[in-house]
Amino acid sequence: MEKLVIEGKVPLHGEVVPDGNKNAALPILAATLLTEEPVILHRVPDIADVRVMRHLLESLGVRVEDLGGNSWRIEARDVRPADLSADLCKRIRASILLAGPMIARCGGVRLHPPGGDVIGRRRLDTHFLALEALGVNIAFDGVFNFSAPDRLRGTEILLDEASVTATENAIMAAVTASGTTVLRNAASEPHVQDLCRFLNGLGAKIENIGANVLVIQGVDRLHGGEFTIGADYLEVVSYVGAAVVTGGSLRVRQADVQHLPMIRSVFRRLGVVWEEEGNDLIVPAEQPLEVVPDFGGAIPEIKTNVWPAFPTDLTSIAITVATQAKGTVLFHDWMYSGRMFFTDKLAGMGARIVLCDPYRCMVQGATPLYAETLESPDIRAGMALLLAALSAEGRSVIRNIRQIDRGYARVDEKLAALGAAIRRVQE
């Protein structure tokens, strides 16, 4: 096992280039199963979750060639509905994304229940309801058995929640179904948009990309193609947070700033400002870092919601930033009952945080943080604790960093290049 050792209170300065979006790479890799022809992907993030997805694809007979420079050549010519490893399926939430393309390509698949971050209940019902509407039979005997004896049929689907992965599964199943599928209450995050554009590049016919009603005209087959995955906006904002809490400055290159208006607005309420120059994001060294109260001096509430509102995955980062901002703010993430549980670790470092209930916490800043030995509970909380360690007085240790590695490529190397006193060591 590896751990990170961090000497805090070192301002970060320099430039960083974010990797490709993890949450786009995973469904796009699954979608390569839909064509027999080669696909070349660029900006594939070198992270643990992507490596697990590669192993799953190779178990199904897919050939994956690393071309270097974060580019892969993928050929799913001889796909077989193999008995996939239960351990691999449980390592990532995204293993469920194999259902849609495998049903469309092979008429069925057996999948062990997926894993992923432990942040509360994460239901799969929305996936099943969408796939059943397209003509899929589903049974469960400890393993999910998906089967479609006939070609899938386009239909009207109203998702009971705007689930990202359920939207992606429905899209992948529908692109080669007969007829037209109208998918309502669809998720519209940047990674869902990337998947749609990738599939259209292979010959799919998906309309209204970026909206919450997608119209999908089924086609007989998809061909090969080439695609560059967009920047990971979660990584972009994580490094913004790292610069802010250390009093540093930063330029994030190739940041895909078109996806950041709502996030920028929310962070401005914490006194965080940045500038945009073309597709680069620039964080000045002098930050106000003071909470902006609501009208009449009321305590502001930062609440997550479905895209294009403030994303749940940035709640942890925003909470850590708030510990260094003067004023009081309430965070409310109604989506996951376990998202806030890492806040006790921040409190142990000196932060003034009240956990109101599983979905809400109150943060009062600014408070100095002090070094601590920590465990990374999930990807985003792990990164939030890393930010806290960077701003804390003294030497912190973060264990279980495989969680951070699942979503952030070479995080210690990137931070060290910005001047952070950080090293990765064996336990």
C-alpha cells in the first residue's frame, strides 16, 4: 500500500494540464463494443478506474493497444459474452455500463453487481427500467442476467431520475435499436455530451445533445472512428481549490471553460475568483476568500442538483475551500447520504464544521488547519483531504490513496510540479 506525505503551507504556482474526463472515458470505452471496426481514442486518463475498464473489455475479447501519449487503439471485432470477473466488476461503478452495448451487440450479458465509491445508496432501478422499455429481459440470481432474444426496439422512455449512467446505458442500447427512441429526463453532463458526440462520430444519430430530451434514430451498424475526450472539469476545479487554499496562483491549460459557468458562480460565493483566457483558466494569487451572504445578510446555501446546476462531485472540494473562507455557509447535497461523512476528518484538523444530518453541513471559516494522519474514503473526499493537507500547518499523511488514484492521474507529480512538498511512499 502507498501513502502520500505532505508538508503543508506551501503556496502552489505554475501551470497544469488536466487529463481527459474520467466519467466520459468509462462510457466511451464501453461504447467501443458497439462496432467491429477500430476506434482510436485520445486523452484517455491514466487512472485506476480506466485500467479496470480496460481489463473488463479485454475479458470480452476486445483488443486494446496503447499508442502512447494517452491514446489507445481499440478493436472489438471478436466480442464474446464472457463470465466477467466479480472482483473487477465490484471495483468500479462503471462496470454496469457494459450492459447497454453488450445487449445491443451480443443479445445479452451476465454482470456482477458494480462497486464504486461508498457515498450512500446508489440504485440501479433506472437502468433496468430503461433497458426493459427497449425490450431487455432482466433476471437476478446474485448476478444480473440481461437478455434480448430479438433486436431492441426504439420507444419513448421517461427516466425516473436524471441518472448519468442510466442515461448512458439507455443511449448505448438505443443507437442500434430499430426505430426511434425519445429519452426524457436524460442527464446532460459534459461526459454524457462527450459520449453522444463520440457515437455520432461512429454513425449514430443522436439529436438534442446537451438537452434533457434526446432523440435517437436507430441505425443498423456503427463504423470506426477517432475521438478526443474532453477535459475533466472535476480535476480542473480540484486544482483551482489547491491553488486557492495554499494562497498560490495557477494557470489550467485546455480547461474546457465552456462547462464551468455554474461552478464559477458557486465558487464566487466562497470568495474564489478566476479569469478565462481562451480555453485556459487563470487563478490569481490574491483571493478574497470571504463568503458572500444572501440578501439581507442571511447564511447562503450551496445546494447540489443535476447538470447544469452545481455537481455533487464537487461538494467535498467546495467544503474544504469554505474552511479557508471568512464567513458561514451551509452545504446541502441531497443526492448521496454518505457524501458529508468525511467532514469529521476536517474537524479533526481544526475546521469548524457542524454535520447537521447526512445531507447537510455548516462550515464557519476561516480557520487554520493542522496536520493529521488521514484515510481517503472515496475519490472526491480523498482529494478534498489532500487539499486540506496542503493548506495545513505541519506534515500530514494520507493513506488509502488508491481511492484518489481512481480519479486523478499522477496527482503527486502534478502537485510537486506546482511546488507542493508532497511525496508518495510505501507503507
